[in-house]
Amino acid sequence: MNPLNSQLFYRGFYNKLKASLGRESAGKIWDEAGKEYRRILESHPELKHHKGAMTLPAVALYRVLTSHGSDAAGLLNSYGEDMGRRFARIIHTVTSLPGADRLVWRHIESIMIKMSSEKLGYRRKLVSEPPEMYGVDILSCPYHELAKQLGNEKAVLCICHMDKEYSQGFRHIRYDRNSVVSEGARACEYRLRFDPDKD
């Protein structure tokens, strides 16, 4: 069985491949990427429990797509955006419930701190200016570090694209991120502000 089929985030990528490259090419790439993913885990079993392990399927897909002459970054990044928009719709529905937006905003600093903790493998600097703005600079991220370690730094951008899209889903919370470590910036700069005019 192809181990990519059990990857919750990536398994829908096969349909994108079929739409972009046709069933035959998609099937071949998907099978080869599954073998590459398995090979990575067999060569580095410790990576299965790495905090950035979500990167591994992207690295496998990126390598195989590149070897076939496909636009690996373009396909993966587009898929990340698709998934991010899907998550954004769910987040918007939840934060549209009466009082949910203000509840999230009241706890935004603790949510942000938990989601970027060193325990999860991040290095960060808090740059909040409460109560107007809550922000964090991510100086290093486990997904980017692992992709870099494996020699496929650009593979992780699909996660960055997903992240940027889903964060737009919060009702009444404006999110800005203008720089990304995996694109060579000093930090991923996250800035959140409460905005009653943002739907």
C-alpha cells in the first residue's frame, strides 16, 4: 500500500496530479513518491518522530515531481493554498458563531504562544503590542529545518502557503505575514489585529 494514502494532509494531492498531469502520469508519480517516502523513513527512522515530520511527504513528492520535469514547487504550493482555503472556510464558520470571534481574540496571545512553542520545535521572538496587535517572529521552524536538512528546502513552502490561506479565515481578526524563512527571510513575521470590519 502506498504510505502517502494514509497522510491526511497530502492524500488529496493525487487528485491535483490527475487534473494537472493526467491519470497515467499522476499514478506513476504517486507510486514513485510513495516509494521515496518509504525510502526516506527506512534510511532515517528517527525522522518519523521529528517535530517537522509533516514535511517528509512533501519532500518525497517534490523529488519525484522534479525528476519528471514537473513544476514541483508550483503544484505543491497551489495544493497548499487549496487546503488552506478549505481550512479557512471551517475556521470562518466556527468564528462566526455568536461571541466566538471575541473569545478567540481574548485568548489569541496564549494560542499564538502555544502554536509556536519551543516544545513544538520553533525558535521565536514575541513582538506583541497588546491590546492592539499580537505578533511573533518565527526565527526557525521544524518543517523548514527538516526540509533544509534533506536538501529540498522549497518542498516545505506548500505548508507555508496553506498556513497563510487558513489564517485568513478568522472572522474579525486580521492576519498579516509578509516574510517567510523558507524564502530566505530573517523570520516569518506574524501580526494579528482585531478588526470588526473584517468578515
